[in-house]
Amino acid sequence: EVGWFPLDGLPPLGEFALFRIKQALTEGPAWFQPTPRAT
């Protein structure tokens, strides 16, 4: 589960990291494994 922490409370992250976090919040477990949609 990744929705328990406030995004505003996270340390500074790269654009890609933020993108992956948003994916995690949207797709759930799909974030933890490689996806063919990743570029």
C-alpha cells in the first residue's frame, strides 16, 4: 500500500520518481514490477 503517506511530506525527488509514485497511486501493485509501458 502506497497511499498512506502525504506526498507533501516526501523529500525532493526527481521527475521520474514523482511520475512512478503517481503511477503507484493509480495502478497499485503494478508499480512494484517492470511494465512494458515504461519508456
